[in-house]
Amino acid sequence: MLTAFFLEATFLGVMLFGWGRVPNWLQVFAAVMVAIGTAISTFWILAANSWMQTPSGHEIADGVAVPVDWWAIIFNASFPYRLAHMLNASYLTAGFVVLAVGARYILADRHPDQARTMMRMSLYLLAVLAPLQLLIGDQHGSTRSSTSR
């Protein structure tokens, strides 16, 4: 988790403070590394939260949860659905932000070709991800109810 944080923070610094100072390929690389670091952070945060919601892979000894199987702890029944749901939600949010920026450019009559491209790409993305989000959420709900006590 700490490694993911340093990965994000370092390359976010390159993205923000290196604008106009570093080559374009490094800006793109920094953006990709921030996205990877964020996904790694998401993985570990949701692994911990999922275990708290659907605990597995442990024994209770003297009132304390003791790990028995780390794979079962990390990859418990609800984890894959929570991770997919969260990552899909973040891509949906990014798609709506890009759509809004493109719409603002259209309204201001600035960069019309790029604005139409932004809007077209984000609408295609949203048309795929929005229904997928419903499916993932439904699958998670089915798993959660089957693992409830």
C-alpha cells in the first residue's frame, strides 16, 4: 500500500510540476503510472474493506481474529465484485468529466474538433460502462446475500 502511495505521489508531482518542463512522452508515462498506483491502492483498500464485510480465512483465538489463509482473506467472496464495481465507477466518473469538458468547449466555441472527439469517445465509453455497472452491482448484491449470516 505504501509503495502504491509513493508511486502515485511521485508521478503526480511529475504531471503537475513538470508541465512544459519534461517531454510529452514522460507526461503520458506519468499519467499511466498514477493510474496504476491508484488501481493498486484501490485493490488493497477494497481487500481490507471486503474482508470486514465478508470475513474468511481466519480463526478466532482468545477473541482475536488470527489469519489462517491469506489468499482467502484477500480474495474473499465479495472482493472481486467490489473491485470491479469501484474501478468501473471511477472510469464512469472520468467519462462524465471528459464529456462535460467537451460540452463546455462546444458551448464556448473553443477547439470544436477536439471537443467533438472528446464527447464522442466519452459517450461510447459511457454507453458500455453504465450498463456494465448495473450488472456488476447486481452480481455483488447476489454474492453478498448468499454469504450473509
